[in-house]
Amino acid sequence: MNLNQANNYPPELLTIDAQSIHKLVPEPTLFHLDGKQKQPLFISVLLHGNETTGFLALQKLLQKYSKQALPRALSFYLGNTEAASQGLRRLDKQDDFNRIWPGTELPPTSDIKIVEEIVKIMAKKNVFASIDVHNNTGLNPHYGCITRLDNQFLQLANLFSRLVVYFTHPKGVQCGAFAEICPSVTLECGKPGQAHGVDHAFEYLNSCLHLSELTEQAVLPQDIDVYHTVAQVKINKDVDFSFDNPLSALLLDKDLERMNFTEIPAGTQLGQVFDHSTMPVSAINSKGKLVTDKFFTLIDKRLQLNINTMPSMLTLDEHVIRQDCLCYLMEKIKL
Ligand SMILES: [Zn+2]
């Protein structure tokens, strides 16, 4: 399969809903639109099919400039429209569209070749900056994620939120691939289906189109809170878990998602295990090493945190936990 590209978009794209785009754009497609400043802004949406805020914000942006010139050239990528048609992050037969970008640890596939080509094309076009728009399922504030602590990256993320997450794992994310060629950020816009998420993302994308440059100046420490992801937490594959069945191997606490972006003290319980001898979760650090013992302990069938930490992306959605992870654990960075 080759990468689809187009220099204009079907007018129906301005009004269609995310679940129906697949009929209009059946394959992942890269669109290029001219603008007053020639270096294009790159925006990717729907890398996860159920995360519709990015598409709706992009749609508002296209509506705004449907009859006037764009302040800057715009290249945008509509990712997993097939999964979007089913309201899913990805289909079971597919790789995660945000784990396949250059730097990925997955074996080569046609999807991987396609996104490699996108990065090459955008490098050739001397891309100005890259924005990948996502939602998450738990209760989380809006924040930007970056893979480099350079001032331009911090500026780009800080324009969206004072809350910024610096991460180096997992590999194969869009944001990390574009970080090699331009300032790059992933937006986390809260849960899908919230109008204020769409408005916030739209205002941000529109501001980025109007930027003439991203300065090398440092962001003032009082304007920004940067956290570093120190571990990704997964529930082990053979462990059945739930939020309501006391007979499951791991019974997770129902108020977990309230802990997102909150300092959680050592000793806090995340759930209870049925069999006290088996650790049900794995924590993986940014180098891909297992660090479960540093963060978790089992005491009297209680799954507890060993140290003070700040979680993000905790969700009550069992499907998401299975397909992605239970959460990330973070530490604050002093700039
Ligand atoms: Zn996502």
C-alpha cells in the first residue's frame, strides 16, 4: 500500500462526522494546502480512531479558511479513519497508529512504510512544526507532550497548556519521529466529545498557523510545569482484572482516575489481588527496563505504591487498559 496524498480536500470534509470520514477518505491520507508562509505546519489527527477532538478542531480550522488564504501552508494527515468508523482506538488486526513511526520497535509493515514516507516528505518541505492531537479516556487536564526539552519544543507545548509532559517511551510515536526534523508536540485534549476540548485545540492550531517563528527563548519557570514520565504501567497479559468483580485476579479501585496529575503518597492502594503471591502489574521505565519493584508492592493482597509519584492517563475503560496501559507515572522536572 502506498501513501495517499492530495492537494485539496473533498468539500464534504467540512461537515462530515468522524465516524463517516472513512466513506470519504477510506485510506490514511496526507493533504497539502498552500498558505502565505511557505513552511508548512503539520497536523495529524485520528491516529487513534476514537479520539475525535483533533479531527473536529481541524474541521473548524478548514471551515475558517475555506474562503480565505491560510496564514501558513498546512499539511494534515487523517490517520485511522477505518477504526474511527467503528469508534475504536484501533482494530484488533491493526498496529497502534501511534507506535509505528520512525524509531518504532515493531517489525516492518506497510503501515510503517507509509508513515516513514510522511516524515520524509515533510522533512523535504522544511516543516515548521508538528502537532499530533489526541484524547484520553480518564479524567485528565489538557496538556502537551514533548520528547525533547529544547526551548522551541517547550514554547510550542506551553502555548497549549502550562502543563507539559516530557517522555521518551514508548517508541514509535509521531511526536518523537517529527522531533528529529522540527519542534513537535502531542496534545492531550481530555475526553473525546467535549466541546471545550475542540474549541481549545482549534484556538491552539489557529494560533500556531499565525506564528511567524518559535523563539529559542526559555519559557519562564513560573509559566510552566514540566513532568517527566518515569514508567509506563501495564497489567500483565494473563491477569484478569475488573473494577467490580471481587473474584477477578485484580480488582482495581473505582476512584483511580481521580489520581491523575495529583501527587500520590507512598502506601496508596490501587487495587486488591485475589492471590497474594502474584504481582499483577509491570512498570517499564523509559529505557524499556522492568522497574516494577521500585513502584509497587503487595501487602496483604493490597496493590500499593512504594514511593510518592504522580500518575497520568489512569482510566476506567477496561478495553483501553488492555490495548494500551493502566497509566504512566511521572516526576516533576526543574528547568
Ligand atoms: Zn491517542
